[in-house]
Amino acid sequence: MGSLLKIHELTKIFPGQVALDEVDLEIETGSTHALVGQNGSGKSTLIKVLCGFHQPTGESSASYYPQSIMDTPSLDEPVELRLGDGKAAANAGIRFVHQDLGLVDSFNAIENISMGVGYTKRFGGAIDWRADRKRAEEGLATLGFPDIDVNIPVGLLAPSQKTAVAIARALHDWDKGASLLVLDEPTASLPGADVERLFTAVRRLQEKGVAILYVSHHLDEVFEIADTATILRDGKRIATLPINELNHDKMIELMIGHTLVKRQQASREFIGSEKGLIIQGLTGGTLAGIDLHVEPGEIVGVAGIMGSGREMLVPLITGQTPSDQGAVAVDGLQIQNYSPKSAINAGMAFLSADRYSQGVIAIQSVRNNLTLSDVRRNWNSFKLDHKAEKVEADQWIEKLDVKTPTSETPIGSLSGGNQQKVLFGRSLRLEPSVLVLDEPTRGIDVGAKEEIHQLVDQASKDNAAVLVASTDTDELVRLSHRVVVMVNGQISEELTGDQMTVENIERAQLQSQEQKTKVGAHGNA
Amino acid sequence: METPETSATEDGNDLGSSPGDSIWSRLGFDRFSALYVLVAFFIFFGITEDSFLMWNGSLEFVLTDKIVVLMLALAFLVPLTTEAFDLSIGAIAALALLIVNKIALETDLPQGLGALIAIGACLVIGWVNGFIVVKLRVNSFIATLGMSQVVAAIIRNIHDGGQINGELSKTYRSFGKGDIFAFDWPGTGSEIALPWYFLYGLIITVIVYYILEHTPTGRHMFATGGNPEAARLSGINTDRLTWGSLVGSAALAGFAGLVYSWKVGIYTTSFGAPLLFPAVAAVFFGASQLRGRPNVWGTVIAVYTLAFGIKGIGLRYPREISWIQPMFEGLTLLIAVAIASRQLIIKVQKRKIDKADLENGDDHTEANSA
């Protein structure tokens, strides 16, 4: 394999900050190259320079080796690539799929793909929808998604299917020379099982010989899909290594500059308390009747693939989505007139899975976001005491180690991990007897993740009953005293102590899936 | 558990406290631009137009005349904090004015009671607005646009156009129009006086300010406007707030009608809907002031900056004012919203970047370069 793209000493300086410091990057033809690093390490800046959003600072150079995957053999002569020029990157065969995908949810797949690459026109300028449909269907089939209904709005598709549509759009002309696909955090908003589906698409591309630059927070994915990894830290390239010379811990060490201490919960006996969180026969959506008791001080993890009911559990417990049936009690008292408000009043606090759309009010200050669930606390029976509120906010900022200039900074300008810490503060401030968390560290980098985990530990030490639903199996093992695995809307298995391992949880999720398939096959016969 | 290096990077992100190094931000021009414009108007028209700085030349007229617009602007502002548009406020104000006149003309009821009935009718319409927006989930823009036409129809049904003079009693009028104080300005012979409705307007303005900025309810309203789902999941009854804000909006609009009934008395078809525009313009212009979001004092400043500007232009170009006024108001709205959306675009970019969990350094530059 020869080189496809070489970047030499790329530097990008923002006022007061060196984002990239003479970074070299070399991508081989047909390889899958992972770019990893914490937030602020420079990986997104690198992508942005590559796609032409940012201009490099000073002397940087890059070259590529033009090639067409389908027919002509690669040329040996490198061609200079002007960095910071989107058009030049496109001509060099570099294609991008950004994290937010850039799809219009109300349009169907055909329209979305055509919108990006231009409509096929018939005589007179009318759109030739038939040709466009063919292009969309073929593109998606090539990626291993022939089952996507190209007629329905993409907003109704599963997250992995949406990503596939975005990839199909980016690669619509790969036979004309697209040679490198940049996937920027493609799985950040994908539930676990969807990641696997996305990987089938990535593997298809690998077979076709398309090189991939894969940017991700999820190291498991990197190990699964990449053959080479470049690790950035603080704008510097720390290492570029073949993936088989790395392991999980080694990579984290390179990313954060020191080793990460692994923790796990001490085992814990079920004490038979009647307090905490008691769920009886909860039904709604994909959830088909759940009974669960989380005791004060206990952390219960909930695992399950997409569609298993795991994703519905927290919305139903918190009253975000109305349930069809069942009851939830906090400290022995059943919650009436179920709504988020009544759940909070009963002593529950919760974090939703989607921090951006259901958690933060991006344009408002850290202070306002922090105190939102109980603004009244700083009401001095005449007016809102802004001063006292600021003092309180500063205390929480210190306690949670939130990296923010002041309590008045809009929360939207903080990093994801820091936003999540503020939202934790919003919940912990209520001193809840029950804490319900959905994907508490999704899209958060390794260092901040451990800090969040320690906050969860502390909440349980403060005797809160904690429920954590997560697609991150490592996280469940790290946090939980016991893990329940959901299949077909019900709890299929409960794992504790030595049984509670990543392998066992994933086996339980998938094994049950096989059983389901078998049952289905049997039923059809 | 973060490395010192990481902290350093994150500390580099000081967007929120972006120290205003430029002269523009040090003078607060970004936050007080309307005040500067207002001062410029006073200097320019004060020098060029003799009567501009005279109490009975324009000061009294503008201060009192614009109370109606100010009340309507607040009526638009209150639901806007929850991200609901109320376009029916002009029509509601007209309905209040008409009811007061109609009751005075055709019944023997005390006129004060007529005013209360008028406000009651406005509350009912506000309640229906809320019902349509909250329960039927109709976009507030559409719901209140439709409602404004329904109210216009009700007004026509009650009355066929033209004007209607309820011959409001002196007692009734003096409740609003009487002077709070009146004295002669020494040496000039001109009388300085302000009517009660000016004071009522001021009190209502302070109350709205107090509720929006100094109570949990106000905080909840802005949270609802900022991210309704996040607000709801934080235990805020967003539906009730939106609904309540539309009822409050209708009450304020009705009060604007009452102010007009004290001030002028007669119902005319030119009152009402045409006032929607200056009110909306003032709120959006005001949103570009002080806090960078809709706010009470920004709205007050905007109302009076626009009013004094128009007054000055009217003195200087008395014949052209009929077209200059809408042009001035229209351009102000466009420019103000363009500035506000530019700020919004920056915010959205920031949010997008945040959503993608991109590096903080990127935020930094965009904020500075934009």
C-alpha cells in the first residue's frame, strides 16, 4: 500500500491558543486511520482545516497521490494539496461526513442525496426523480443498507440509516475518484446496536478500497474498525501506531498523558429496604412491563440493545413520555398525575439521554441552567436573590470542577463534559432520593467521563437510589452494583458480582436476540 | 482527573467573559446603542428644531402618546419570552376601546365597569389563544394571526366602521387623563404636567420587569423560550406558562385600549391593528439592547428612541413624515433584527460546535472574528 495523503507540519494558531502544532499525518491507500484525542486535542481543527473551514497558520504543506479506485492505477507522483481550500480537498477525492450529518429531516433519502450532489435534470429543467431514486437506492445498497425506504422522510429513519444516507451522499461519485472518506464522530449519537450496522457500511467501503479517516471518542470502535491510529494531545501528534501495537489502556495513556486508575464498585448486599425507586409493571412504547427495585445507595445499570426497551425506560420513569400502565414509587410513595414535575416533587432527579435537546438551555448562563429545577430556593419572599444564586452557582462550579470562565457564561460555549457536569449539579442540588441517568457520558471524553462517574459514586454514597441506562457496557460495569439486561421490552437477565462483565452483558443482550430470531423463525414455519 | 494541559486548553475558552477590548464594547455601544442614538436625536433635533426640547413642543407629546405603544410592546414581549408570538394584540386593544365606548353609548352601566368588562373580554380572547396554542398545538404565529382576524370580525359585527364616540364621562376620563402633577416652568410660562395613565403605564412596566427578571416565574418563562423540552424536564409547567403569558398579553393589550380611551376617548378604525407594527419593532429593537434578548427596559428605550426620532423628523420634514415614519420604523426593525440574528448566528455556530463536541479553540476564534 502506498501513501494516499500526506500532511506535513500543519500548524493552526487561534488567538491565545495553539490548536495544532506542526502535526504530520500520513494516510495509506485503502487504510482505515483513526484520529483520537480528547476534546481540545486538535482533531476537529485538523478536520476543519482539511475541509477548508479553517486556514492553516504558517508553513504547512500537504500532498496527495491521485488515484481512482475503479480503474486507473495510482500515479506515483504526488500532487500538492492546498490546505484550507475545500474545493481542492474535493478535487483530491476527499469526502466528509460531519457529525451533524447535514440532512434535512423532513426530506426523504432521494431528496437529501440529490440536494447535496445536484438533481438529475430532464429536458426542460424538470428533476428526473426516477434517475435520482435509482442513484439513491444504488448508493444505499452498496453500503449494505438496501432496506432503507427512500420515500419516507429521513427523520423517521433509524440513526444508523441516517448516517448511511449521509455517507451515500458524500460518496455518490466515488467511482470518479473519491478516495478518502472522513467520518467525524459518526457514532456520537448512535445507540449501540446501530453502531454495528454502521460498521457494516464502513467494512463495505474498506472492501472497495476507500481509505477512511475515522474520528471518534469511542476507543472500542477504533479498535474494532481501524488499522492505524494517530493520537493527538494538546495540538501535538503524540504517536501514529498500527492498531495491533496498541491496547485500550495504552491509548488512553497516550491521549491524556498519564494512566487512568480503573475503579469498580465494591460488591453490595441487597438489604431489602422499601425505600428508593420501585417500578411495577411499567409499560409503554417498546417497554412491555418492568418490575424493578433500586435501593437507597444502590446503583443499578440497565443494558439492552436499541429496541429492547432500554431506551424507553428512563423517559417513562421520569414522566417525559406518558406510560400506558404501571406505577413508580419513590421512597414508598407512589407518584400521582405523572409528569416530570411530579416526579421531581416526589424526590427524583434525572438526566435525559440527549443533553443538547433535552438538557441544556444553550444560550442561557451556567447559573440559570444549574438552578433551573429549583429556582425558588433563592427567592427571598420578595425577589429572586441573584447574588445568593451566583454564590451558590460558584460553589457548585467549584464542587463539580466545571471548567467555565464564570457562572454567567452561556452554557452552550462549554465543552460537552462540562455541560454535563452542570446538569449533574442541577440534579444533585435537589438532593434526590432517586437519581435516574440516561447515557450519562455520551459524547464526553475519557477524562471528564471518569469525573462524571465519580459524581455518580458520590450520589450513591449519599444514599440516593441510582438507575443508569447506558449503551456503554464498560460504563455499566464500572458504575453498577448490579446490571439488568433488557430484551423485548422486559428484563431478561440480572448480573451481579463476578458475573457482571462486559462479555456477559453483551452476550446476554445478543443471546436473547438470537432466541428472539429463533422464535420468529419457528413461528414462520 | 483531567490533565493540567487539558485544563489549560479549556481555560482558553473564555467566550462568556470575552473582555471587551475594543472601544465599541467598552463604551457599551453593543448594549446601549439605542441610548446613543437617542442622545444623538436630542442633540441634532434640539439644535435644529426650536420646539423639540420644549415641554409642550414634543416632550410631553411623545412621553404620553407612546404609552399605548409601550403597553402593546409589553403585550408582545411577555409571550415572546416563552417563544410564543402574539399577533392579535392590536386587534385586542381595539376591541377593548370599542367595548368601553359601546357600553358608555348604549347602557347606563358605570363606565369604570365598562372598562372592566372590556378587560374581561380581552382575557377571554387571551385564554382562547392559549387554548389553541397549548392544547391544539397550533403554532402561535398562525393561531394569533387567525385570532386577530376573528377579533376584527367581532369588532365589525359590533360596529360598522368609521368612528364611535361613547361620549365618555369626565369622571371616567379624568381617572386616566387627570394630571399627576402640574406646574409652571419658571420663566417660560409653559405648564409641565403628566397624566395618571403615564404613571399607570410606568407601574405596569415595572411590574412586568419585576416578574420577568426577578421571580422564578420569569426565569421559567425564559427557560421555556430557550429550550421547552429541557424546561419541562426540569419540572417546569411549560404549557401553563405559555398559556398564562398569552392571557397576560391580552390583558396588557386591553390596557393599551383603556389608555387610549382615557387619552382620546373615541373609537376609530385606525386604532388597533396598525399599532402592532411599532410594538413588534420596539420589542425586537429592544432585544438588541442591554441583555441581547427580549427585555423590558430595552423595549422602553426602543419605544422612545423610535418615537423621538420620528417626532424630530416630523418637525424637520412636516410634509414628508407620512411616509418617513413607516420607512423609519421598518428600517429600524430590519436593522435591529439583522443585528440580533447576527448575534444569534454566532450563538448557533457555537452551539453546533458544542454539539459536535469540537475543540474549544474553534469557538474562541469564531466569536472573535465574527
